[in-house]
Amino acid sequence: MIAPGLRGFVLSQGAPAVDGKNPAQDPLAVALAALAQAFTVVEDRGALGGGTRQRTWLDTFDWRLYRAGLVLEFERLRPRTGRLLLTKADGTPQAEQPVTGWPPRRPGLAENLPAGPVRDRIVALTSPRALLPVVGAVSTVAVMRLLNEDGKTVARLVTDRSTVTGAIVTGVPVTRAIVSGVTPDTAAADTTAAELPLRVTVTEVRGYPGQARRAAALLAAVPGVAQASQSAFAAALHALGRHPAADTSGVDTQITAQMPASAAVARLLLGLLDTLELNVDGVLRDIDTEFLHDLRVAVRRSRSAIKLLGAALPPGLAAPYSAEFKWLGDLTTPTRDLDVYLLGFGALTGQLLAATPADLEPFRAFLVRRRAREFRRLAVALRSPRFRALTDDWRKALLEIRDGGVPKRRRSSGKHRETTAAELALATTGRAFGRIAAQGGAITPESAPESLHDLRKRGKELRYLLEFFAPLYDPVAYKKVVGDLKQLQDCLGDFQDSQVQREEIHALADAMLAEHAAPAATLLAMGELAARLAVSQAEARADFSRRFARFAGPAGQQRIRVLLGEPPAGDAR
């Protein structure tokens, strides 16, 4: 294997001759002529790592490896055989392992990789997302030895001519592709090819570090030769116009304080629709469970935005789409609930004391079968005319509002001026906080579980409002309020999830009995799980008062005043 390069360069096309008199020459020939001033350059035909290389770079749909400063590459060595290389973004090697029979051109979970150091490094980071082929390249690599006057090899020169073979984009409509950092021209570019500039790397030979530095200095002085500022992976993405997205599921809509409220709401809802549509293909192909999760979050955020901000839209628009998004949300619930069970199944079995994991295997198999049935129903609906009409008609309506959202001039009476985005943000966020403070303050240890469930819904609505209007808030105040709210939401989520899962276990046990798929040992193990969930629910209930007091008590109310730009309590201004 060739040692990692000390210095990398890229050669521009048509580099001028060294003496500046002759016409443009092959850039590599010019570089080699410069090196020949100090070395004898000999091609090393048998060098390990030379020849044709087929490479595929992989990452998750939301770029988890990229955001962690890592690059994962699969290099094909022979049919069905290759190696995985994990490096830092600057090329520093991290891990390497051979793989056999693994298809890098298709999505796959890291946990399904063969055991090895690369798998060990990335499985926790990427789970539960699948690794996707992001971009591929075919390279012709040549190795040359640089000899001194004594004929000894004192450095090596590695040249890499690469053609990018395609950008892999999960079936997103071209007009929506910008959401994931894909330009419209390359959104469907599976077959696009692009030549990369010739890359040249100088590598050391043990005992002669000075000679490698000398060779690098000679190359750097050649016109048309520049130090490589990008890794091969980054260069391949750039050649196809791809830009790794920071987040494919969050709210990232550019709104300003003085923007008309109607235009701001339309922008928010268009961003959510982009995210929803961006995940449809991944759901239909069942690549990983996060596609459905992110689609559901986009639906929930859309429903909350329509409910809380719909008054800023033209009259009569919000109600019908509120009903349609409820249909879509209800449609996705069964499959997602089963995904949650299956993703957490290992943790569930780890809680068993009297029973064993094997006792729950019939339960897991039952969940898998039911999930397959529910997924088929979901896929049919996502391919239906009703779903397509929902997304197409909703986009058309929102674009008209966004593009026509010009503030009305203030009349002499001061009335009929359209509300600004900042005014809408402050009013709706303040009301949402007030509802939570009132509802949560009325909850006692004797209150019904439904009171906490309803409070959780109000908490989600406030969280979404904060996210929608984040660009308009002071970032320090925003971070403090969201941090307190998240702790409260975690507590309410644990309470509700424990109750819902416990009730579902009872319902699933009845269904298994009806299908004669419930051995006695499995039912007993499921009963133990239900008991453990009851304990978790009680613990969350006991922790509620403390977390609510932090969020909505005097200190929390002061933090929300700062966020909303209101004077402190007791201030007579």
C-alpha cells in the first residue's frame, strides 16, 4: 500500500512549458520536466496501489459522517471484494478493513457491514441511518520513483486521473433538490460524468524526508501547479455541484423581522413541504426508518403552523389543508410506531429479569410481519393521486402567497397594515407560553394522565414556533428557553410513551392470541415489559413538577420575557 502523501497538488489543463517559449504542453509532462532537474523519474509499474481504481464515497442522507469530520470510501479491488477506508476530512487515516460481498452502490446499514475497525468506528455514529453511495469515481493511478544520483529511491510521485461517475440523489423532484444541497442541474445526475483535475502527490521514503520536501518545492514552482485545497471526495462533490447539507430535517427558512406575516408563513410552510417531499422516495424504498420519521416531523410541524399561524394566510385556505395533513399524519402512525418498537427491541429485551430475550422472539417476529403489512398500506397511499394533489396544490397556493406577499402601505388611520413576521412571532409565542404555564400550573398529582398528554402537545407547538422564528430571536435567550422546554418535553414524552407502549403491548398480546402466535413464555415476557413501562411512567410523573417549575417558574418566565423583548417583571416602563 502506498504511504499517505505528504503534499498533494492539482495540475491545471494546458500548463505552459517550463521555459515559457513553447506552446502549451501536457501538464504532467511539464511537472515531470521540473522534477527531472533534481531526480531521475522512473515509472514503477508494479507498485501496489497503481492501476485502475473504482471508488465510491458513502455517507448517510443527513451527512452524519461529513458533519463529524470523517470521510468513508469503498475501493473496489476485485469483483465483490474491496476495502473500506475511513479518514478525517484532511485525509488523515483512521481505519481500514477488507470487505467481501458488500454492495456499495446500494444503501445499507453500517451494522450489516462485516466486523472490523471501520464498522466499529461508524456504527454508533450513523445508526439508524443507512449508508448511501454519495458519489463515485474511476481513477487511473500511476506511481513513479524519484531516484537520487546513486540510483536510490528517495521519494515517490503518485498521479491520479479521475472521472466522477455520478451523484447519487434519492429520488427527489429536481425543483426541490436544492433543499439537500443539490443544484437543480445535478439533482438527477446518476449518470453524470465529470473530469477532475489531475492530482499529484509526493510521498516520503523512510530515511529521506528532505528529498520529498525538495520534490514538493519543485512542483510548487511550476506554473499551473497548485497545492490541493480539497480532498478527492470534496473535489468530486464540487465537480457535480453537490454541497453537503447541514441538516435535511430541520427548519431552515430565511425570514426577516419586517417581512409580511403572510409571506413569512408561506416560506415556513414551503420549507416544510420541501423536507416532506425530500423524504418520500426514501420512505417508499424503505432505505432506513429515519426517512419516515423526518417526513412525520415535517407533517406535524406543518399541522402546527397551519393551526397557530393559519390566520395570516388568505381566508379559507388553512382549514382544508389542515384536514389533509391530519390524514397524512394518521396514515404514517402505524408504521412509525412499529419502527420505534423494532428499533428499541434490544433495549426492551435488556430490561428483562425473569424472562429471556428468546422468550420475546415470537413478539419481534409478529411486529415484523405487522410492520410489513402497514408499510404496504402506507406506500399505496404515498403513491396515490390524493397525496400528489395535496403536495402539488399546497405548493402552488404557498408560492402565490410568498411571491405576492408585499406589505400594504400604512393608511392614515394606522389600520389595515399587514402584520409583520416579528409581530406574528412575538404574539403567537407569547400566547403559546401562556397556555403552557396555565395548563401545567393546574396539574396536580391527582390529575388524569390526559392532562399531561395535552400539555405535551402544547409544548410541541411552542417548540415549533420557536424553531420557525429562530432567526428573529436573540440566540442566547433562544438557547436558554429551548433548553428548558426540551427538558420538560423529555419528561412528558417519557410519561406518554410509557403509557402508550404499555397499552399497545396489551393490544398486541390480544392480536397475537387471535393469530395463535403467542406462546405462554412470550406473553409472560410481554407482561414483564408492561410492568417495567409502568415503573418508567411513574418515575416521569414524579419528575414532572421539578421540570415544569424550571420552565414556567419565575426564572423561566424571566427568560421568556427576554426572548420576547419584554421589560422584566416589575419594570414600570
